[in-house]
Amino acid sequence: MYRYDELDHAIVQDRVKQFRRQVERRMAGEITEDQFRPLRLMNGLYLQLHAYMLRVAIPYGTLDSRQMRKLAYIGRRYDKGYGHFTTRQNLQYNWPKLEETPDILAELAEVEMHAIQTSGNCIRNVTSDQYAGAARDEIEDPRVWCEIARQWSTLHPEFSFLPRKFKIAITGCEQDRAAVKVHDIGMIMKRDEAGEVGFEVIVGGGLGRTPFIGKTIRDFLPKEHFLSYLESILRVYNQLGRRDNKYKARIKVTLHETGAEEFTRLVDEEWAEIKDSTLKLPKEEIDRITAHFSPPGFRPLTDDAPTADKRAESDAAFSSWLRHNIAEHKARGYAIANISLKPVGEPPGDATSDQMDLMADLADEFSFGELRVTHAQNIVLPHVERDRLPELFDRLAAAGLASPNVGLLSDIICCPGLDYCALANARSIPIATQLTERYTVEKQEEVGDLQIKISGCINACGHHHVGHIGILGVDRKGEEHYQIQIGGSASEDATLGKILGRGFSANEVVDVVDKIIDTYLELREDGEEFIETYRRLGQDPFKERVYGTT
């Protein structure tokens, strides 16, 4: 993984000093909360319902064991003993004291971490496939390009005050685990007819108040033009993006109002002027960054895993965990192990400091000290020997971290909702916990792949628009109410879900989800997943079951 150079260290240390002085001025009453607000947001510090919230950047979801231990320590020392992993591959602390936040940033700087650009109208944390560098179906490791984008975008003077926040995702696989089509810019690595690797460039995706699936504006972009094309897109957006209405300020609205064809023409016109400038990436620079992502020292193994295979024959819990939480690795004899942060009855994405310490220990013992954060708010050990999986499972199970539910209906994406967020209209966490309590492991396996995503407001931090079943909390005459939509997907076949009909009270939501699932089980054809059944039949049978009429 990438390690800070002298410039990185200097930037982060300077920011800590600046923010320490800003906090001192706020505590002393020298500046008002309104004056302090843009300063704290530049450092990832939000003011939520009950306390401040600090959002820590985890670039492209990759961190090492020392960083995870530091996150555990901060949670224990400065918060309430836990942290919340987000859909942006970040971590949030929900209870820091204002006066201690500079100390937290200083602690993060010790392990090459920070909170810069985790908030504000700038380029946010660049995200990627959580299996990057390990996935068997990968063309190349996309983290190289995420890191290049990170270095280019950090404190970029032209793009530090954009019309609105800006999000980039890059994947190296045809199977999209990075939700690239619902980002401001999404990039998919691919090969051209000559076998050269480049990028398909997708622009204008996003969720929230006006959701859009992104549009491809360039089928193939050569690697050396990666930065110049990114800069061209951002320049056009910076010029055309609405600044008079924050609800229409995102690039998705700019592209929609301008038209994809005209927007592409403007980008290409800008690009023609800068494509051969200093932004053109020399091979030496690409090689320099690539060297930071060299594969670890894999042992020469075969695909045989007698210990794991024997255990799976006699242990149903371990066998279920293998089926749902383990993915194929590109190196023979290795596997990708997903650690579910979705235990029954607990808030999705939360991990205690003790659990974070354990995951750091397991990373050192089983995965070359490396961990990943996923878009689904779980953790990954990317490089585990297959025959050591029983040992890993036992350690996870003892800590309550072996839920065999990755990709199943209890693997719920959920925002903090009204329990924490000042923007929320309704609570999300109680709905998620009720759903996890409703379904047994056996029932979940019967249902199969089903993605439930819950947001507490229209800002869609829980990605409800692209859930197979999406749940949106709304305010109905001062009471929490929930809209249900179905048919969404954030994968390579990305689609936006459609609202089923009138909303429901909190007491009705789980029963409604039950009816939707039962309808699917009755109507699915052999081997059909939920999203396939929905696309074949449409909304009517689900709507009829829920409301009693079409």
C-alpha cells in the first residue's frame, strides 16, 4: 500500500497545527459557530444532533494493521469505544469532544491518516473495489489510479471550492463492486482491441434528491491521459455547475441540463488544450506509484485445502461462512475473507475498539497486515491461505464477527439516520436491526442474494435508490414514515428502484418486506435471484401482495 512521502507528512502536520489554532479560537469565543463551520468541515468535523462527528479518510478502503489499531485506540480514548464504517470506505466517530479533535488528527497523522476532504465541496475520498489487488477477475489493480487521483486532488487549488461535493470511484473488474455508475465520475478499467489497458469514463451518476445513473462519455481513455481527462471534466463542471441552488449543484444535474453529447463536446474541447501538458502521466510516474502496490510475499501453494474441506463437511456454520463470506483470490491457495459487521440486532457498520484491535491482529496473522473497508460497511482480509480459514473462522466467531451473511438480506446498508444525523427525517438503525432479527440463517439462504438499503432522508447516504429493496425514511406530519422501492442495483447493471406506492409506519415496514420476499419465493424460476425475478415480472405482483391491488 502507499506510504507517505515528506510532502504528505508536511501537509498533514501543517493541517493539524492550523486546526488546533482554529479550535482554540472557537473555544475562546473569538469566532462564532457560523465562522467556524467551514473550517471544521474542511477537516471532516460535522455537528450532528447530539455531538460532533469526525469522518476519517481511508483512501480506496485500504488500511494496514497499525492504522486499524490506531482507529481502535482513538475510539477507546476519545469516543465511546467504537467507530462506524461507512459506504464511502471511511470511518466516523460520533462522540468526539471539540477540544480533543486536534489531538485525534495528530494521532491519525502518526499512522499516515487524516480527515482532509472528507467533507465540503471538494473531491472526496476516492473509492474502489474492496477486492482490488486480490480479485481473480481483475484486469489490473485500480488502487494505483485511486492513489494518483488522491495525490492530484488533495488541496487542488482549482477544485477546493466546487459547486458541490464530488465523488470518484474506480474499478478494475467487469463485475462492479465499486458502484461506479452512481458516482460523479466512475471509471472502469478495460482493454482495447490491441490489448492495451485504459478506462471507460462514466459521468453524472449519483443518488440523493435527484438520482441518476451515470452516462459513458468516453469508451476508452489511455492511461497516460488519466489526469488530464479528469481535470477537463472538473473544469467544465466548475464552470457550468449551479451555485445558486445546492439541490441542483451536482454534476449529475449539470450533465442532465447540458445534455450528455454537449457535455462531452465541452470536455473534449477542454481536453484538447491540456492533454499533452504536464498532466500527461509519464510511465516512470505510473511505475513509481504501482511499486507501492506490489503483491505481498505469497507462499507457493496449491488449490488443495484439506483442513478447510474436512471442516466444511462436518460443521454447518463454517460451511455457511465459506459460501457467503469467502471470495476467490487470484493467487493459488489463497482466499479473500469478508468480516461481516452486521450481527443480529446491532447497528450495521459499527465495530467496537476491541473488535478493531482483533481485526488488526488477524490481519497480521492471516493477511500480511492488510485490511479493506467495503461499500457494504464490512471489513475484508484480502490475502488468507485457504487452509487456514477454519482457524480464522474460530477467532472471528469468538468475537461475534463470523455472521455468514455477506450478500444476504441481513447484510444491510444503513445510514445513521435520526439517531445521530441532524438532516434525517426518520431512524434507520431500528429498522435494520428489526430486519436482522426477523430472518434466520436458513431463511436468508433460501432467499439468496438480496440487497436491502436504508436511508433516513432523501440525501440517500444509505443508497436506498439502488437497493433491491430500498427503504427511505420520510417525515409525515411529524411522524416517522417509510417509503419502499424495489428493483434497484448498484452493480454493472445499475438501475434505480421504483417506489412501490404509499408509505408505511415503522411498525409496518418489516411485515411489508416479508410480503415482498414471500412474493419472490413463490414466483421465482429455477436459480433466479430477486433482481432477476423483479425484472422479469415488474412491480405488479409485489404491489398486489403489499397493497392488495395493482
